[in-house]
Amino acid sequence: MSSWMNYLTGKRSVANSREKARDAIVDLRQMLIMLEKQEDHLNKKIDAELQKARANATTNKRVATAALRQKKIYESDLDKLAGRRLTLETQVNAIESANMNMETMRAMQEGANVLKSIHGNLDINRVDATMDSIREQMELTNEISDAISNPVGMGTEVDEDELKAELEELEQEQLDERLAGATRAPANRLGTLDAAPSLPAAPAKSAEESEIERELRELQAEMAM
């Protein structure tokens, strides 16, 4: 209960500080506006006295001197206003900076409180226990997945040495067949070279050539008679 009361008291204190800072900044800003208006008014009076002094510089030196004297008074007041304005501006900047620091610290404190409340029910032992439980469940999931992936009836063990020996026999058979084929190939080529080349068959006489020969024989028989 006391912690809750402290929390409420702290909230009210922060709210009061924030409200006071805001009110102080508003008051200082208003005072700065007032000083700026007074500075404008004094600048106008200084310009008026300067114009009066110029107008009477040759015709009425007494009036011109009085105008210059009054201008100096106004300029002195203007310097004082400038000093006040600088002081107020410095205060405003300081309050705004302090208010920003306070708001930053408030936000950081609230963040720290939130983290503390989140981690209140956590400790490293609970985290480790949870991670161990997750790892166990993942291993169990992998084992179940492997068991489901193995087809039913495929548990027969195979002798790897026997498979290796059978593979070597097949490789030897293929090697023997290649060697036998390479041995027969030169003999076939030699027999082909020893055989006498066959002569090309005489082309058959066409029907046109037979008809010409018959006519030539008939002409020779007529000349003999």
C-alpha cells in the first residue's frame, strides 16, 4: 500500500513540476513580449529626438543639445531593457532545458518500471528450464518425424560387403566383354583385306544398243550380196 501511495505522490509531484514549469515559461514569454514592445517604443523616441537635433543643429543649438541629451537617456533605458530581455531569455532557455530533462527522466523511469514489472516473474533458472523443455520437445518431434518417414516392412538389413562384392563382379564382367570385343576386331579387319576385290559387273546392254547392232549386221549382209 505504501508503494502505491509513493507512486501516486510521485505522479502528483511530476504533474505539479510540469505545471509550474509551463506557467513559468508562459510568464517569462509574456514579459519578453512586453520588453520588446518597450524597446520598439524607445527606438521610436530615439529616432524622433535625433530628427529634432538635426533640424535645429544650425538654427537653435539649445534645442538641438536638449534633444541629443534626451536621446542619450532613451538609449540608456534601451540598454537596460536589452539586459533584462537577455536575462529573461536565459531563464526561459534554462527552464525549457530543465523541463526537457525532467520529461526525459520521467519517460526513462517509466520504461524502467515497465521492464521491472515484466521481469518480475522471470529469472534465469526459469528461462533455462523453459529452454530445456523446448529442446526436449524438438528432439521428440524429430524422432516422431523420422519414425513416420520410414516405410513399413523396410527394416531388412543388407550386408554391405556382399553388395560390394556383387558390384565388383558386374564390373569385371563388363571389362571382360570389352576386352573380348577388342580382340575380335583386328581379325575381322585382316580377313577383309586378304579377300580378292570383286570386279564390277558389266553393265547390261540397253534395248537401244541391241537394235543398232541388228541393223548394222543386216546392212553388211546386203553389201556382200
